Amino acid sequence: MQVDRVSPRRQIGNRMVVLAAALVFAALHVYGVGVLRLYGFNIAPWDLSFFVILLLWLFCLARVRYVRLNAHVLVGLFFATLFTIWIGIEALRSPMPDRGFTLFLQQLRNVGIFLVVATLMSHEALLQLNRVVFRVGFVIAAVALILFGNAMVHRTVILATPSLWRPEPQIGYLVDQGGVIRLIGLARDPNFYSLWMAPLLLAGLTLRQSPEKWVGSLFMGLSIVFAMSRTFILVFVISTIFLFFCTWKVSGRGGLRPYFSAILSSLIVICISGSLLARFADISVWDVIRRRYQLIFEAPRWIVWERLLAYLPDNVLFGIGSRGVQVALGGMYSHNSYLDLIIETGVVGFAIWAALTLVVTVDAIRVASYALAIPWVHAWFIMLGMFFAFSLVYNPFYWIIAGIILSLATNCDRE
């Protein structure tokens, strides 16, 4: 990938996009602290971060006069805009009009984040981006481990007191099925914590060898292990194998070999460290694994999915409207993003979103040949796997990763 001469305006744009990405990822990790309620609306931390990065983008546009547009970003923006319009139409058909409207506002925010990142990101910013988000993850993981460690010290009291199983605010830990204490950091949910942390950890693996890199990777890796997300672990393994074979030729020449070697080395160190900590705390690792995985068959999600699929024959084209899944399930979530989309927005909405996802996925495979970009490609495939088990379509995570990948794809065209 060729490197162009970096102009002062481009340098400012690079700093802006690094700051924007760091703000969004930090905001994702503090959702458990709470939301701001204003005039009946719940404003999440990532909503506040969006207003900040929007101001940064407008500054670049008005004062610095620097934004980057390429064919890949324009195609992505076309489908993103089309999808947003469709969500607005579905909001009008929603069985919960007020909540359907807030979902439309969330999607407008997502397109805004996508636009900011995609029009400011460049391959020259990647090293700085990887370094900054790695340090953000390092700090977040350190805080999460401290909170989780405190919970483990008092685990006897916590397990004996049901009112302490899900503390308020929802930070530090939660007691899940089977009496297992799981790390959640400040993110409120252990599964989402693992997904939000993944690109921050993987970005660090592209950096030069240093004590900071290995200590930070250990902290982040241990925090993901203690979150004990079954789906994340499975998806991480599958996506890593898939990505390795997709980049076999490049990896074989040594271009990406350090990245996969770093993953393997980190996994070994993390597993050994986790086992030693468990033994020190007098916890049986195998007993925890057994309790976590035996519960998969006691509460199968496909029963819920079958209930939703019953709505499809009569609503194939246009769906049942925004927030329709929650109404159909009595307030519960389906825990399947793909099913959410096709049931609520129909084949039309799903096809638009699928077209955008396909465009980003094709570009992701091409961008994966660039060593500094591969963590974001890896995070993209992890996320697509997590979509099978969680409702995440309207979360900013999808849109910021998509913006990064599409903005980098133009550099592959020059090779």
C-alpha cells in the first residue's frame, strides 16, 4: 500500500478521526454508569460522544476544509442513507411509534458516526489510531479488573445475597446463571464488554514490542476471559481461523505472520495467567466452564426465534415495523440481529442492510492484506458472528468499524 505525502490539513484530519474513534469506544465502555434523561429521551454516553465528534467534523469541513471521499465510502454512504430512510418509514409503521422514532434518531446518529470516520480516516492515521485505542482499552481493562477483583474477594457474600447479583449502577460484575460471577467492567453487559474490547486489544497486537504492549494485552485479555462470553469465544476462534486462511498468501510471506503469532502467544499467556489466578482464588476452572456451557441447552434461544418466524409469512416485504420484535416478545430481545432486521424491516430493509454489509465485507478482505488494518477487519468478522446471538444492528460499533474499513479500501486500489 503506497503512502502519500501527508499535508498539514491531512494531519489535522488524522488527529480528529483518532480522537473521534477513541471517544466512541470509550463511550461504549461506560454505558453501565447510566444514561442522561432529557425531555423524555435517554441519552447514552455514545450519543454525547457523537455530538463532540460532529463538532470536530464540522470544524474540519469549515475551517480546515479537509474531508476525504472515495468511491467505496460513497457506495457505503448510499446504502447507509437508504437504510436510514427505510428505518424512518418503518418508524411510522411501528407498534410503538415513540420508540420507533427514537430508533430512527439512533440510526441518524449511526450514519453521522459513519460519515465522520469514513471521511476523515486515512491509512496514515492507522498507527496512531491503533496506539491510542490500545491505551484506552488498557485503562478500561485495568479499571474492570480492579472492580472484578473486589467482587471476587467478597464473592461469598455476593452469592449469598440475591440483591447483590445485579448491582446498581451495573458496573464491575454480575452473577449469571449457574451462580457464575462475570466481569462487565463499566459496560453493563459481559458479552458487549468482550466485543467492545476486542478491537482495542487486537489493535495493540500490531504495535512494536514493549512492556506496555504485553502488560496491556494481558490485562485486556484477562478481562475478556473473566467476562466469560461463550459466544464471543466461539466467534473469536472461528473468525481468527477464517481470517488466517483468507490472508494465507500474505501471511505466508511474513506480512501478517507477526499478527497471528501475537494472537497465539497472547492466548497462551492469558490462559496460563488466568489458570494461576483461579487456583490462587480457589476456583475450579473446569467447574465454571461446565456451568457456563451446560446452560446453553437449558434456555435455547431458537424457541424464541421460532415465535418470531411465525410473523414472517404475512410480513415478508415490509416487516412488522420498528420495535415490533420487542412487542411480539413482550419486551424481551430476540438476541439475533439478523432475525430482528428481517422481522421488523422485511425483505426490503434486510436487503438494503445486507448490501451494505456485503460491500464492507468484500472491502474488509481486501484491506486485510495491510498489517495495521487487520485488527479492524478481524473485529468486523467477530461482530458479524456476534450478530447471531445479540441484537446489535443499531449500535454505533457496526458503523464505526464499517467507516474505518471503507475509508481504507481506496488505498488498495492504488496497489
